[in-house]
Amino acid sequence: MSSREEMLARIRAVTADISGQPEVSRRYRPAARGPGSADEALVGLFEERAGDYRATVRRSAAGEVARVIADAVATRGAKRIGVPDGFPAEWSALLTDVVDPPLDVAALDGLDGVVTTVAVAIAETGTIVLDTGPGQGSRAFSLVPDYHLAVVRTGQIVGAVPDAVAALDPARPLTWISGPSATSDIELSRVEGVHGPRTLDIVIVAELGATGRPARLPFRSRPGPRPPHRALASHFRGTSGLRGRSGQRGLPKCSTEARSST
Amino acid sequence: MTFLGMPTAPRGVGQLRQEAPFPVAAARALEDSQLRRNLGHATSTIRAKRAAAVAEVPDWQELRAAGAAIKDDVLAHLDRYLLQLEEQVTARGGTVHWARDANEANRIVTDLIRATGQRQVVKVKSMATQEIGLNEALAAAGIEATETDLAELIVQLGHDRPSHILVPAIHRNRNQIRDIFLREMPDAPAQLSDEPTELTAAARAHLRRKFLAAQVAISGANFAIAETGTLAVVESEGNGRMCLTLPRTLITVMGIEKILPAWRDLEVFLQLLPRSSTAERMNPYTSMWAGAVEGQEFHLVLLDNGRTATLADPRGRAALRCIRCSACLNVCPVYERTGGHAYGSVYPGPIGAVLSPQLTGVADNPDLPFASTLCGACYDVCPVAIDIPAMLVHLRSRVVDDKLAHHRGPTPEAAAMRGLAWTMSDPRRWTWALRAGHAGRLLGRRYDRIRHLPGPLAAWTSSRDLPRPPRQTFRDWWAERSRAEGEGDDRA
């Protein structure tokens, strides 16, 4: 008997006693805010939560993207920037030293940074997901260089993890990114910047909402203090008050303060 | 002993067994005050963070119930889901291998690496490969495996063993880590301080060359979706992304219980796992891939190694729900004091105390089910609601049954229990025995408590006092009282 047949036979023998497995009850919050449904509150929550993970988040009007990207890249002192196939040309128009694919690993290692689009962004967790689609490059593309700037259209922001799972294609290679690379391996204190990009910038681009009306956004091109989105955040947390105010960074760090503030 | 005759994880390979009895190993660990300080600091930090991360989620208990139910469904139909996974992975260009135990898995991986002609591989932190002792097997075959997770690197460079599921170097503090780096890492800067940021930067520089040159990588898997053949690795540092993405050949070793039936099920587990393990809303990086992607060669090794033996016990099989978050370690009063090494197995703490003895058979880890106060904190935090305390009690009974079955002649414990049963089965014998207990009053004269029992009973009082028997037994008191009342009635 092959190992395969033997393992299957073992499993069948030992699970023979299990019968009438009840249906899995899914009484948790279901997917509710898919792509194209983001309002200002959801965009604000994404902005705040991504910021909690030490990503620097900027907002941009649709016509301003090239300037906002060029500003962000310049702020980081990055020059040689990889721009993947399918990245909108009008967004990379003001980058001066653009390197086009294909790029092997050594070439990627020689870049200062890359710009990509994303497949989906999750407000509640401050996560962006890349699926190697147009404008995103290969998985290595957004990994090897030390600086990653991701452009998120407001219509790509979904509410929570179930919304993202529903919106993604399980056959594609997916990379879920929440802030720059980090470790807690030394005394369980969080250190940003290990093997992945040590710097993550996110540019949120305002676009037409699902209703066809422009989402009303306070366009802003520079990061700065902004009002917390109390009502929505408490919806997602189920508690009153808001734990992670912008400026008060990182969930882990704020756990003790959070107790006193809630 | 095997349960229902299912083969357990073989001896002589991997790291699932206690080397010394837990009480001995724990006593040794407790003497290390540095270890206790490191553990106390780390576990109290993560406990507070986890509590905050979980409190944010209004439907945590619903997610937890769904997580438990999904995993129970996996276990009930494991054969079907494994075949489905195999079909999907194969259809997408991957190759699936089946390994009955650690030796077979090690052999499969070694042969796959040999076929590539490579002598060096990079590894993503993986409990399954720790469990089967893959690094040692590869070293014996002349293949050098480099651990790329920071904590695993610290353990590997320190010629040490992991002591925590999530943070294997939790027993080391920053000073000790700096010393290990300076001693073992040729490219570490001479002026290296003990700042975690500097230590992390040194590890980044050290591993970068290896990542960019690596041709073969070995990983574990957090989840495997039967429906779509998608595998998921959840991590923080980016070493996982490096290993999963850059090398031409990827070999993933996963326990057969890691399956989830449907793509949709990830919506539950990607909420449960990060908040339970690193206490984050989401871990920095999660990679998912289905089959061979981006021109890679992909091999998936499905590992039994005692899992079917665990599945055979209806009261123990829920241990296979475990998603290796390590929340139970961080809240355990025993783990917090002894650390992970005392458990012997790569799975320490409460989950290890129920998992290791089942994977190996209780005869090979007989102390672990007793390494607990049964306080229940582990059950409270478990994201898949494994009732660890109840399972510990059940496994204790299996340990006793196993000893009875294998011990030549009665054990002292069994003899005592049999004597007790004989005494208690007859009221006169019982009354006599209780009165004989008066003799015990002689022992506790000085402190009004019995501090040391004589002879073989001394073990009982080695770590606890015994109350001094009362002057009068309850039965004598009751009889006296009834007599007195009876006399009263006569007078009335």
C-alpha cells in the first residue's frame, strides 16, 4: 500500500465514529462593504489603520496623483524607481529615473524603490492586497526593494477581512501587506523593517463612488492630523470611543493607553 | 501505546519527546532567574496586547465558534479534503507527496533537494519541520539549511532549541542575542549594541545575500484550502515572502490537519490568527499561492507523524484544531515560569501538553498532561476553543491506564487505589479506616499540619502540607449527635 493509500485508510478508520457533523454556523459579521462601496468614513478608517502600522498615508485628487507620488518619492530620497507594466502612465509621469521591467532579482536589489497599484485594501485592518495584476508587478517586485509606494483607489477599499476574501481570486498569487516588514522576536517588542521593504507609503486616490457621484473627500496631499472617524471605528470595534487616534501609532504600543482612554 | 492501533510519531527522529521528566526539567528551568525574568517580561507584554486586539472585535466569540466548527468539519472529512487539495494543487502544476511519519517526510524533502543539485536551502519558520527534525536530517545528507526567521536564526546560531511556538527565542533577552550574533555571525558589526533595531538590521544584512542567491526554499503552511489548492503562510518579517518568492524550487511541509475546506473559511482564520498570536489587527505579510506560480517548481508534503493516532481519540482529537497561535502559552502560569524547554517537545505549553503525548503516544510523554494547574486560562484564549483542561484530565487517565497495562505487577499508586476500593466497599472497614486515621494526629503535633509523610507517602508532601486529621471523625460525631437527640426525644 502506498503512503497515500495508507494515510487515507488510517483517516477513514479513525473518523468512522464521527457522524452528523452539524453545519458550520457563521454568525460573525458577514461581508458587507465590498469594492466600490467606500464612503468617506471607510476611507478615513483605512487611512487611520494603515497609519497605525507605520505606513505613511497620503490622499490625492484624481488629477494630482503624479505630483503626490513624485513628492512622496522625493521625501524618501529615492531616485531609481521601478514602475511595473500596467501602472498608469499619467501617475508615474513626474518620476525622473524610471526603471521598467523585466527586472531580475539583482536588478530589483539595485532599485531605490517601486510604485505599484493594489487589488484590494481593507479598512478595518489597514491592509493592502496585491495579486500580481496590472500595475502590481511580480511578487518579488514589491518585496526586494527597500521602499514600496502603493496607490489605492478609494473604490478598492473594502470594509473588513470577509469583504476582501470575497473580492479576491484564490488562484492568483496574493500578498497581504499591513505596514512595513516587522518583527517582535526580540523580547516581543515590535521593530519595523526586517527583510521586506522598510518603508511603505500609501497614496489614496479619490475616484467616482459606486453611485456614480464623486466620493466627497477632503483632498489632501500631505500627511497630517485629521479627525478620527468615531462612529465608524466604533462600529468596527463594537466598543465606544476610539483607540487608535491618528498620531497614536501602532495597536500594540497603545494597548495600555487604550485601556485608560476607553 | 497507540490509540486504536494507529502508528504514532516514531522515536529517534525529530523533537516531540521529553528528555527528562517534566518535574526534573522544570526544576532546572526554575533555577534560571534570567530565564524567568525574560519570560515574565515577554508573556506579560503579549498578554496585554492580545487582550486589546481581541477586545476590538465585537464578534470574537462568533468567529471563535465558527473557527472551531470549521476545523471539526475538516477532521470529520479529512480524507475527502486531502484528496480535493491534492487534485487542486496537482491541477495547478504542483506535486503532492504523502509522508506517514517524520522519517518519510525527511527522506522526501532530502531527495527533492538532491534532485535540484543544490547543497544550501533557506527555510521559513515552520513547526512541522521542527517537529520532524528536518534540519538535522538535511545536515546528515550534507545539505545546509539556513533558518531565516529572526528568532529561529537566534536559536540556530545559539545552538539552542526553540522554546515558544511563535517566538522561539523568547527565552533570550537582547543582551544574550547580541552576544550570540557577535560570536556566530561573521558579518555582524563589531560595535553592535543590544538595541532591537540594530540587532534586527544585523540579521537583515546577514540574510540578504542568502535570500538573493537561494535556489531552494522550504516552508510550512498555516492554511491549505481544499477547494482551490491555495496555500497560505502568515508572517511578519518578509523572510517568508523572500523564501516563497525568490527561489526556483519551493517545498512546503504541512501537517494534514492544516486544511480548510473553502476559500471563504479564510475570512474567519485571518481574523482569529493574527490577533491571537502577535496581537495585531493583521500581521505584516501573508502570502498565498495555488500550485506552481510565477515559473516556480512546487512540492507539497502532507505529513501524518502521529496525527491519525491523535484523530483516533474522540476526546483528544480536537487538539488538531490548533492553528499554532501560541496564545495559550502566553497565559499559562506553568509555561510562564518554566519556559518551553522543560516540555521537551517543539510544542510547549498547554497545547503541547495535549498535543505532544497524543502524537507520540502517552507512554513517551507521560508527565506532560500533569504539567498544568487546570486553571483554564488556555481554553479562554484559544481562538478555536480547544477545551485543553478537559483534554488534560482525559489524557491523565490515559497515562494511568497505560501504566496499568504495561507495569509488571501493580504500581504503588494502583496498589493504593485498589486498597482504597477494598476499604470503601464495606461500611465497617471504612469506619475502622477513618478511626485509624487518628494515628495521623501524631504526625502533625508541632505545626497542627502534617509537613512530611513517612516512607513512600513522602512524595505527596514534598510540595504541599496535609491537614492534621480531626480529633473525631464526622461519622463518630454524627452517631454521637443522633444518640444525644434520641435521648432528648425520649425525655419529651
